[in-house]
Amino acid sequence: MYEDDGLTYNYEKGGFNYIQIEYDDQTKTVTFSKRTGNYTAAPKSRMFNIVFVSKQRPSGIDSQAKPNTSVSYKGNSIKVKLTNN
């Protein structure tokens, strides 16, 4: 995930952050990397909602849908084991 202020060219001077998000299908684990970058105005924490997309649930973008898992992320690397409920 990439974030910057969306308004200026400060990203050209390093004013951005990056969070790598990976999913391992074998272990059913999502890994969020440690936040890197110099965008200091970014939120200190954020909530990621994870939704399994399937034939029974064909869209992950539905503001009314309950996520399978919610993850509180505060900038450090975390691994989350998922269950497909």
C-alpha cells in the first residue's frame, strides 16, 4: 500500500510511506510489513478489513458486508492467520 498527501510533489523528496501486504494461500496468512517512508502526516494506526471473495461472496467491495477479519495496524510488521468463515 502506498500513501502520500495526494496534494503536493513531496513524494519526490521521500514524503510517502509504503506497506507491503502479502497473502500466503498455503498457510492462509496475511503479512503486513513494517511501514517504510517519511510521510509523517500518515495515521499512526489504521484498521484493515479482510474479506474472502468467493462464488458465494463475489464482491469484496461492499460497505455493508461484514469482513472476515479486521486487523489493527500500527506500523510494525504483523502476520495474521485467517480462517474462512
